[in-house]
Amino acid sequence: IVQINWSCAIVFLLLLLLLLLCFYFFFICFYLVTGLLEVEVHSVTVDCTVTSCFAHTVMTSKAFNKASSSQEIFFEVELPKTAFITNFSMEIEGQVYVGEVKDKEKAKKQYEKAVSFGQTAGLVKASGRKMETFSVSVNIAAESNVTFVLTYEELLQRKLGRYELLTRVKPKTLVQDFQVNPGCTNMQSAEIEIVNGYFVHFFAPELPKLPKNVVFVIDISGSMSGRKIEQTKEAMLAILEQVHEDDHFAIILFDAVIETWKDSLTKATKENIIEAMNYIRRIHSRGATNINDAVLTAVNMLVKDRQMERLPERSADMIILLTDGMPNEGESNIGKIQENVRTAIGGKMSLYCLGFGNDVDYSFLDVMSRQNKGLARRIFEASDAAAQLQGFYDEVASPLLLEVDMHYPDNAVDSLTTSHFSHLFNGTEIVVAGHLIDNNLDNFLVEVGQVSATYWDVFYPDEEYIFGDFTERLWAYLTVQQLLDKSKSGTPDEKANTTAKALDMSLQYSFVTPLTSMVVTKPETEDSTSSPLIADKLTEGTWRKQKPTQQPRPWICPCSTALSPLSHPWLLPSPKPKTQQAALLLLTS
């Protein structure tokens, strides 16, 4: 009898809980719908101009509060992580409130009191793999209008022969006037373009691929068990099928122990590929994580094979490291591992680091890659992880040039961005920008190391096709990005000097970067005084740790995350030489 009474009590409590949940969801739906009905959206406009691979996007939303009382209205926009916000403004009943870009540390101190009282809010948060969300709210009086305008800029990266421009627009309510206006002009390849005293040079030659010598260093520690190791095996099997017969390769597995498939690199013959694939199928997870010895084993293998002349003289040497955790076996000090690897490589090869999942120390891998002529990439734990791994390999699978130097006449240009590149892969391009000493050139000599010295034609875009000083802003964007990358490695003095230069340029050109903040002062209301909102640029090492905002939102302006999304990933194909306008493909879902 006691057991039956307890069962009835549990059933009663469950029914009561279900009833409470129903009331809760009814209240939330009523709350949201009421807000939506009281706000009329006049227009949502996305104006995007791509000029010479530099994208300038302006998102504008106009709304009207029809309610008989004031209402908090939120504005949210998703933008690419590679973009820099350059301007934000709110216009309320004729009064314009403009955001100001400030030194991040000074902004924090200036508004420390407001922060301690909870009067500020972070305006930028993560949104998927390639996007981040800018959001702001403002209290709008009854029967009043508000206009939000957000501007951001980015240099589009050429990968696998195409450019990708991502813009997500997700209306949540009816919009009287909804427009997406993409524009693409002057997508030149192998041209030098000049506007207002600044030039940009795009270099994407058609050349035969170089053979490569690649060592795959794969983490098989206990944390890789289950889905991760299976996806890694799936990706490796697909990658091995694509290795070119002129390439050489090796496989190193590591946990606490380092295991090599063979003692040296092997030519990618059909028989060797089949043998390697059978080896991959048999691997399983186990043990701890000895990153230091695994990478050094790969370096020593490449160095030894070079000394024994087993590899083609003109070929690219690279190591691809895949790990999901922290070093906890052998040398575990991150700084010491980076020093050991940098000393062993000595600039003779490239190191690419793939961080699998959220637990990996991404900044450790990022710095170690940059110190050794490579880059790091996060592999997200998802059903398509194998495809992410394979996609990265595709980007570096076909080297065209090594140690490329772009030489420009000293008497013609100054303030150059990076002009030395460790490698050029098929489907990518080299971009160099700078300031012109002589603004009336028809051509000038550019010497490209390993290729030739050539007089390049100078192209002056028509004024109607450009947005202001786009070459100068492209130069500034590229310079700041490169300075930020350099600030992650080097001596303390070098890091400090590079960081200071990046900060000065970020402030000069109003870029919201990891060193600056966009400060927006909200207007005063009857219930509160004006309070600042601070937007910071996310970095790869911090955005994964963010938690979503928990505050209730009665209404969200229609550039926000919502139901029935309309997404616009714009794919711009690689430009042909001498072509003044590239095609634009608009995809909607």
C-alpha cells in the first residue's frame, strides 16, 4: 500500500510540474507576441559593397514603438568573426547617439564604476563557427521611432579558388521594406590598384604544384576515445586517398608513447597508401598526451630524410598535428614545448596545428604554429568533424611556391604590409598593400621571388565603383591584422611595440579589435540615467567560453537570431586576370 501511495504522489507531482511549465510557456509566448504587435518595423536594409576583395557592409533597421508606454527594443546583427566593426549609431526622434572606439583598458577604467553597478553589458557574443553577434538595447518612448546603423569591414580571404562573404539576416516579424543589396566591383587578379595614394596588389599565379612531404602527428590519448577517434580515422582515410603520387608522407601516433608507422617518410605509391589506410583502421585511443616528443619525432624524421637525400630537393616540408588536449606526459610546460619545437624546426618546415574540441589550449597551438610558418585551426566537435579535417588538408594540399618575396621599388612605395610569405597554396592569393610616394604611376617594377621581375599595370578604379578611401582602409585592416598576429610571439619588448602599433592604428581607423572597445552611451530615460554599453572584439581563445545572455527580451529588432532564418552566404568565385567585375552567387535557405 505504501508503494502505491508513493507512486500516486510522484505522478501527481509530475502532472503539477507539467501544468506549471504550460503556464510558463503560455506567459512567455504572450509576452513576446504582445511586444511584437506593439512594434512596427519600417525597414531592414543590408548594403554590402565588395571592392577589390574588401567588403564594406552597412546594416540599417528602422522601427516604431506603437505602444502607449515606453519599451525596451533590442537590435542584434550577426557578422563574420574576421570583420572589424567600424561604426554604430542610434537615432531616436532626431537625436543621434554614435559609438566611439576607445582603448580597451582605458575604457574599462573609465567605466569601472558603471560596470561594478551592472550598468554596462557586453555587446558581442559568439554565434556559431564563423559568426559573432553584435547586440544593443534601448528604451524607446511611446509612439517614437528608432534607427539602428551598424558598419563593419573585412578583407575576404581566397580559399580553394573562391571568396566567401557571409551575412545572416533573420527577420522575426513582418517588415514593410526588406532589402539586401550586394555589390561587387573591381575584383581584379594579378593587378595593382591605386586610390588616393594607397595601392593594393593581388598575386594569384597559375603554376604547377610542388611535391610535398607531410608528417601526420595524431593524438590517440584517452580523451580521443569514442567519436573523436572514429572521425579522425574517417578523415585520415579520405586524406590518404587524395595524397598525390609525387608526395611523401609519414604517420606518427602518440599518447604517452610515440609510435611511428615507418621510420622514415614513404612515397605515396598505391601500395603504400593501401598499407597506411589499413594501419589507420587499426588505431585506438589510450594513455596520456606527450605532444613535445611527438612533434620533435616528426621534425627529426624530416631532417634526417633531407640529410639522406630521400626527398625531392624542391618540395615543401610540413607537419600536421592533431590533438584535443593539454600535454600531460613528458615535457608539459607549454613555453618549453614551444621553445623546443621552434629550435628543432629552425625555419626549415611548416607546422600546422589542429585543435579538436573545446578542451584544447588553442592559444598554445596558435602561437606554436605561427612561430613555425604555419597556422592553427579549431576542429569543432560535431557530426561533420571529419569533413572539417579533410577541408583543412585540402587548403594546404597543393603548394605552388615557397619563401616568396615581393619586392617593390624603394623610391615608389613605403609603409608596406607583409611582403614575405613562407608559401603560396593553390586556390589562395598573396595580398600586399602600401602607401605610394608617387601617385601618378602607370606601371612599376615588382620583383616576385622565385618567379620573375615584371612591370605590372596600374589600375585606377572608377570613382563611382569605390566607397571612399577603400585602398587605405584595406591597407589599415591588413596592417592591423598582421600586427595582431605578430604580437602573439617574439620577445616581451617586440610584443609590446607591435601591440602599441596595432592599438594606434585601430584607434586611428576606428576598428573594434581585441585591443579596442566600442563604447555606446544610451540616452537618459525617466527611469534611469545614461549608461555606457561596451562592445569588445572576441578572440578564438575567449569566445568559446562565453555564456548566452539571460535577460528577458520583449522584442528583438529583425536583424537578430530568430525563427525562420534567411541566411545569405555569398560565394564570390576567384577573379580572372584582366576582369573588372566578378560574378556574384546569392544563396538563400
